Amino acid sequence: MELLSGAGTKTRNDKFLTYPFPSCFSFFSPGSPHLCRKGCSVDENFLSNTFKSLGFHYDVISSILDVLLLSKENHTDNSCFVCVLMSHGEEGTILGSDERWMPVKTLTSLMTSDLCPSLRDKPKLFFLQACRGLEYDPGVEADSVEAPGEFFGISDVPEADFLCCYSTVEGLHCSVFIHELCEMLKDCHLEIIQIMTRVNHCVANHFQSYTTDPDTHRKRQMPCFASILTKDFYLHVKDNTKPDTE
């Protein structure tokens, strides 16, 4: 699980920006050895390199309790809160480093203005990369899947400025979401919804599983996201060599 916060300002152009002093707190929870998701350390390295290249200070934390502690901190000088969860997950829950299951809705609720007043009116972004079952998607059309807003609990949140994304629909293996997310974040001139739409396109259309099991070979995954952001959000790092004209 990656926790990131960026210090900055909102412009009069109805945009959220992440400059000038963004910081990143990484929560990486592969779980117990028998549940460890393959490739999770590679994902963590991708995230670390990407956010450092965007000017973020990057640090590692090790417990779901740290999420609660962060919700108690003063985020007045931070322009946003970003959380990337990486672990094993099932049925709307995620596994912590203590091998205890935590509802994803509980994590998102910790960042509401009631529990974290200093994040009021600031964008709160959650990305979930977790193994959530052993099934794959054959690529057939479906009438409906669980709404991402319901999965993360933001459908019940009486406030705005949340963006929640997860790597696959319920019951599917994840594999390339973090890689494509990091690649698209490098185009930081794009607004976050544009970035996530491109991530969805790449993962859904350009990748499929490759296994020795015919039941899981050449299957696809489909990322999803739900936004109740009220302004455009850009992962911009301020160029301090230029005068501030905002």
C-alpha cells in the first residue's frame, strides 16, 4: 500500500496541483509468504521511481495502523492525499502486514473531513492493486459489475473530492495495472481522469494472461474507477526557476 501526500495550492482556474513540496509515504504489504502476490516488489519499485521523478519525497511505512495515524496528522500544507494499496485482497477487503483483513471502505473513510479535517476540499486519490481471487475475464460482454464507488465506499460518503480506482473487476487477477499507471503518470500534463482512461484502455486492450492452464490462458483484466472530484487534478511539480504567476 502506497501513501502519498503532496503539498501545494489550488489555482483560480479550478485546478488541483501537487507542487511545490510533494511527499510520498509507501505502505507495501505483500502479506504472508503463501499469499504474496507475484510482482508486488516490482510494482513498488515502479511507484517509487515514478513519484520520485515527479518530485515527490518517497518514504516507506509498514502498517495499516499508519493509515489511521496519517488521518490524525495536520495536512493543512498538503494539496492532496494519494493512497496506492498493494497486497492480497478478497471481497472488498485487503490484507495488512499483520495478516489481518481490513475493509477497503474503512481505509477510505479515514480520510473524510470528519476524521481528517485538514483534507477537507482537497483531492483524495485511492488506487488498489491487489490479487482478489483466482478467476480471469474471458473478455465477454457483461451487463453490470460492482460499481467502484460502492467497492470503495465513496457512494456513502457525504462529501466530494475522492477518486478511487482498482485494477480489475471483482474476482480477477491483476498483473499490469501499476506498470501502466506509472507509465501514464509520466505524462503529467494530462488531467487525472484522462490518465486513468488511458490506463483502462492499455490494460483492457493490450494485455492478456499467459499461463500453462487453458482455463486461465489468454484472459484479460479491466480496471475501473469512480470520481467525485470537483476540479481537474494535475500531478504537476512546480518549476521553482520560474516566477509564480498564479
